[in-house]
Amino acid sequence: MTEISFYHLLHTPLERALPRLMEKVLESGARAVIRTGSDQRAEALSGILWTYEQNSFLPHGTAADGSPDKQPVWITPDDENPNGADILVLTDGAAAGDIGAWRRCLEMFDGRDETAVTNARRRWSDYKAADHDLTYWQQTERGGWEKQG
């Protein structure tokens, strides 16, 4: 079964939280696909990963960059895994066609958006019914994460 972690954003937006999680993914030696809601959003997140901190570098790419096999992080709106990643990051309410194909999934949702919260609760129930291993992380005021339950 896939290990699925829900990340409930409460104090900082996805644009500030995502780079920190991607740093941890890359430090672990894993590869990731970040699934977005659109091509435009994929390009916007790509820009953020280049500029979120002056002295940081997160190697990644999008369809506009090409060579997905050389990218440890691939950002896409499509249901694909062209870089051989084992971690899927779902943003913008994006869904996974075959969640079981991934070792781990990070579901990131905005706790200030009632629709996003409702959709996250529905996905939690669906994953639980499918017997996936679930964890829930709530964002702290300092931008870190605290495991709940």
C-alpha cells in the first residue's frame, strides 16, 4: 500500500511550504513528481522553486524544460511519472489516477479554503477505505509540521 501524508496548510501558502518539503525529499535521495492543476501552475511553481531562497537550488523541470529522466523533481498537471519518481506530491486539488503505483504520496491542501478541506476529507476517506497507510500533518505557526493523531 501507498503511504499517504496529508499536509494541512494553515499559516503559509503552498508556495512557501512546498520548497521546504522538496528539500527533504531530495535530501532523502528520492525523486518526486509534483502534480498541479494546470500547465500555467506547473510553470509558476517551477519559478518559485528557482527563486524561493537566494542561496538554494532545487533541481527540477517541467514539460517546457524537457529531459524528465534527468530531473529529480518533475512538475506537471498530467497523470504521469516520466522521471521514475517514487513520491507523488498532489497540489491544487489534483488527483492521482493510480495512487497504488507510488511508494509515497504527499497531499497538500489549503486549510483556509473550505472546498479544499472538504475535498481532502473525502480523499482521506477514499484512501482509508482502500487500506492505504495514512498520516496527517498540520502546519505550525512557524511553518513547520506537527503530526496529529
